Amino acid sequence: MKFGKKLLVLTVMAAALIGTAACSKQETTSDSQAIPKVTKKTTVVFWHGMQGQQEQTLRDLTKQFEQQNPKIKVKLEQQGAYTDLQAKLNSTMQSPKDLPTITQAYPDWLESAARNKMLVNLSPYMKNEEVGWGKQPSNIKQDLLNGAKINGVQYGIPFNKSIELLIYNPKMLKQYGIKQVPSSMAQLKQAAQTIYRKSHHQVVGAGFDNLDNYYVLGMKNAGQNFSKQINFAGTDSKQVINYFADGEEAGYFRMPGSDKYLYIPFTNQKLAMMVTSSSTETWIKQAAKKGFKYEVAPRPSKYTMQQGTDIYMFDHASAMQKSAAFKYMKFLSSKKSQTKWAQATGYMPVNTEVAKSATYKTDSQFKLPAKLETITKANEMYSVPVIKNAGATYSQLKPIMQSILSAAQKKQNMKTAIKTGKTKFDAAWQQ
């Protein structure tokens, strides 16, 4: 080959190598820029629905985080109750730039946001050495992480979590001859009937605080996932409905009435047992008179409901805001933060290290810590699936069930009540 041609070939090869190197360098730079270090003052806006002791604890934790991360300011914006927060998110999604950096939410609230590419996939942040856990485990309970996925994508990090369980008055069970804490729905019914009869109708045997959860878990325990395939007037559904309705009609079961929450009649010793959220412990402690004693046990069924919200990040935020926000999310799920959160609020810790720690298990303020491992072994966790209209239909279950149970109390025609419920149930799935 002539010298000129050799020079040309070498020049082309060198250019190609330089181009490849540049490309490689560009890709590396781009990757690093996707999740940058927080090098300047950055503000993270966090919408939440925490109130009372929960909100105060969140403020305390946030202050600790800001002290450890002086370049990051977390602006906490309380939006009212959960319904208010959901409504605010729904209305603001019409103008994405006005959304916060991160928000507390149930996954089904954000199903459309995920479909419209408005959320951030958090998996790369979890694996990042600078803002996430890198190669180390997150120590977040896997069931709870899975529950924060939407369409299989890890959009959320678990935050304030609770499960449904049985809370009971041990003195009353002993007084009315109930020797074994109910571990099945059949046993719960039998014990409730006995208490109601032996108390001469002065004490209701048992109640269910969350009518939506009652129906969803009733169907799940009957082998049916929550979906539009459910026949609300079908055999399984009617068995679930009538189990509760029969008790309402006879008096040994009750739902929340004008008191809104069952912890009120429970602490007034008008109710012996209730299936409710583990977070109800906080309210029992506030309402109960000195000396009142209660205990907790697994929900008397195979499945229990995983409840509570996660934290999600919106895609409109800047790259540095996203990094700062994830550092904060990681902080809230840490062992130290979750220990403080669980001990102050009664929520179950999302961090597995906390759940196994002696500090948590020996916490005498609440009953759940000592029983959490037993409860989670006895019950499998379930959550409302994040599919189209599942959230909207789930929210309609409470009024649907209230209407049916009220009809049972008044000894009205149950076939008509269930038929009307089916119409509303099917319409919710089809909206």
C-alpha cells in the first residue's frame, strides 16, 4: 500500500476511535448527569395528608434531614385529609408544572399519571451510589415495595403503612366465656353471637371498620381478585355480603354509624372486637380512659389488607430536585427514621431491620410491635390492584355496603339491595 493511502486509512481509523471514545464519554457524562450530586441549594416540595402527631413527627424528621443535608430544603405542604390531597392532585394534573416535586399517595390515585409519563421510575435512583442504596439492600419490605409499583414499574417508595388486624377487649372475651381469640371468620361470628347474647344485647360482639376492605378481602379470601370480573350478585359475593348483613340484622355485628369510627364504641366498652387498621391504635390510646386494656391479633382470615401511602416523584422536577427528593425518600425509609416514625405514630415500619429490632419489639406504647412478626406470618398481604377504574370502584364500595347493611338493619328486601349495589358496582368499573 502506498504511503498516502496508508496515511488516509490511519487517519480514518483514528477519527473513528476518537469518535467512539467521544461517544462513550458522552454516554457516561449523560448517565452521570441523569442523577447528579446535589451541589447547590435545592428545594423539594412535598404534598402530604398527615395530621396531628403524624404531621409533627414528619416535621421533626424533615428538620433532622435538612440538618444533615444543608443544601436541601424540604417544603412540607399539608393538603388536608387524604380525600383533599387526592382531589388536589387530580385537579393539578391538568397543569403538570404546578405539581409538587413529590407527593404522598395511594398507587391507584396515580394510575393515569403513570400512563401519561408524569411519574419518575425510581429504580435507577435506588441503584445509584450517590442518592440511593447502590449495591446495598434497601431493607424495605419487598411486599411493600411491590405494592408501590404501578404497571410493574417502581414509581413509589413505601411510607406510612398499616395492615388490617383484629383488636379486642381481653376482659370482655373472658367475661363472656370466649376462650380462644377468633382466628377464622366462622369463629369470629360464633364469638360475636355469644357475646351479644350473654351481654343481653348490651355489647355488640364484633365490627368491621372499613367496609371497602371488608368486601375486597372477603372476595380475595373466596378466591377472587378485585376486578371488573366480579359478579356482585354472584354466589361468592352474596356470601360475603350476607355474612355481615345477617350480623347487622341480628345485632351481633356492626359497622361504623354516626360515630364514624369503631374505636369510639370499642373504648366505651360497647363493642368487644373490631377488624380495623393497625393505625387505629393511636386513636384508641387517645380516646380510652385510664386502665382500659386491649390486645391485637391477626385478621381472622388468610389475607389482610396492606394499607397506607407511598411517596411518588413527578417528572417535571429538575434533575437536581429529583436527586434531592430521593435522598429525602431514602432518609424517611431508613432504620433510624422508621424507628422514630413507628414509635411516635403506631404505623408499622417499612424497614425490615426496624421490625426485627429489640428497640421496636419491646416498645410498650403500642401492641403491634411485639405481635407484628406473628401477624405478618399468619396473614398474607393484599392490596387493591392498580388497574383502570379499580380505585374509583373501591371508593364506591363504602357507600354501596353502607346502603346494603342499612337495608339489613331495617329488615328490607336484600335481593333488591344487592341488585342496586351491583348496578352501582358495575357502573363504577365502566366509567
